[in-house]
Amino acid sequence: MISIKLNPLEKRKGSITISQKFLFESGEAALKQVFSNFFPIAVESSHKYNFYDSVKYLGFSPHFEIVENGCITPEYEMKLHTENDGTVVFVSMEKL
């Protein structure tokens, strides 16, 4: 029998919504913090989101709660902080 080891992030599913303004105006350091703590696998193309305003990303994060298959995935808000020297650091991922 073949044994397949599942990715430990597989059950840590959720979504975050990121404003286009943040994506286009944030520096590389902020984007690195976002995408090193959240791994997008899809973009929701729903008419309730104005593409020019914000984009909803669905994906995995070690900071998300475990969600069993068949359950609705929660939405999260990522908190970042900019230090006095301009360094951007990840603070938390809060379930909405």
C-alpha cells in the first residue's frame, strides 16, 4: 500500500482580502511579510468585490485554525507593523 504524507498546512485554510492600494503602494518588505505568512491558491472572482478596490485570496497559512473538509473556511485579517527603521514585521492573523 502506498502511503501519502499530507502537507501540514492542508487543513489550515482560510481567506484574506487585500486592497489594491496596499498591493500597489506597499513596499517589497510588506509584501514579503504577507506572502511568507499566507500562501494563496486561488483568487475569488465574485462580483461583490470591486477588482480595483480589493481582492479576496483563498489559501493556506500556519496561522489559520484547522478546518475540516466540507466546512466553510473562515476569513482572516493579517496585522503588520512597521518599525521606526521601516522594517515591516508580521504581528498576527485574526479570525473575523
